[in-house]
Amino acid sequence: MKPPRTPTLEDRIKDIRGEIDAIIASRVEAIAKQSPGVPAGVIRNLVIARAPGCSCAQYLELCRNDQSGMLQP
């Protein structure tokens, strides 16, 4: 029997990015409900525009500016 495979750093990064993408999508969905008619893509661009670059930087910036507590796991 093979021992369980230890996730690589790449695997862990992919998992974290997936979690971040889901959190951002949830945030976009909540904002879209308050902004009928505004395309989700536009809202997403506005949400992540404050921290261009990688998903991790975007998440950390959103957490710094989050007043609602929505981004807390």
C-alpha cells in the first residue's frame, strides 16, 4: 500500500487560489444583488482593481478594506 501523497507547494497554491476565487465570486454576487443591471464582470473588475496582480494580493487587499466581515472564513 502506498503512503498518502503529501501535497506539493503547487497543489497547495492551487487550492488556496480556488478558495480565494470562490470568496471573490461570493463577494461579487452579493454586490450584484445590490446593483441590478451591472454585469458581474464589471463588478469583479471593480472589486479586484484595488490590488492588481495575483489572487492572494487581491484577497489580502479585500480583507484590509472589508467592513462587512464577509471575507472571514
